[in-house]
Amino acid sequence: MLRRHPHPMVIHFPIVFMIATAGFTVLYLLTEYKGFDTTAFHCLAGGLLFTPIAILTGFYTWWLNYMAKPNRPVNIKKRLSFLLYAVQVAAFVWRIIVPDILTCFGFVTVVYTALILSLAGMVTVIGWFGAMLTFRLKRIRPQENRLWSI
């Protein structure tokens, strides 16, 4: 179980929390319903909690399954994971310092919203490259209509 399961199990938490953070932030901006804003903040906190666990289990899985040999998907995942965590920390701290950052729409609201939306984009790219390690794409015969197949 420890050979393959810990990372795939815990990685879903940061993915879901970051996509939910972005989604609830957008819902708040569209509706101004305070519950969406609160939920977005709680999801950000959840992602902040689980991302280091996902990173640590990712390094463990990389060491176990790939003998820690560098490869392109892992290098991309490592860089983006640390960037993801840095942006999470920055957004969380900023939100703690300025709790009403989304209520008075202005430049800081746009920047904060861009940071939050970038979190969803980053977990999507990290997840894509993780899937590339798990479900390798292979070329298929040229006479078929598709260029790539799972």
C-alpha cells in the first residue's frame, strides 16, 4: 500500500480545495453572498494544510517508484508545487491582514482574485503531469484519426 497509495490519496485534497477556493471566490464576486466568501477562505485554509502533505508524499513516491531520478513531469510538478504553496501562503496571509479584500472592488481585489484563480490553474497543470506519470500516453498508428491515445 505504501508503495503507490499515499500520494494519489492525499493529492486530491489540494486539487479540490484550490478549485473550490476559486469557484467560491467567483460565486462571491457574482452574488456578494458572504457565505461564498467565507467558504472560499476555509477552502484556502484546507488547501494550505494539505499541500505540504501532498508534496511530501510526492517526494516519497518519486523516491520509491523512480529512485528519485529526474524526469520532466516530476521537475514540472516540483516547481509548480512549491509555487502553489507560496501563492497559497501569500493569499492566506493577505486575506488575514485584509479580511474585506473582496468587498471594495479595486486593483487589490483584481490581484487577489488573480492569485486565487491561478491556484486552480496550477493544481490543474500539476495534476495533468501527475496523470502523465500514472497513465502514460502512447502513439497510435497514423492511419487512425487520433494522434494520441491512452
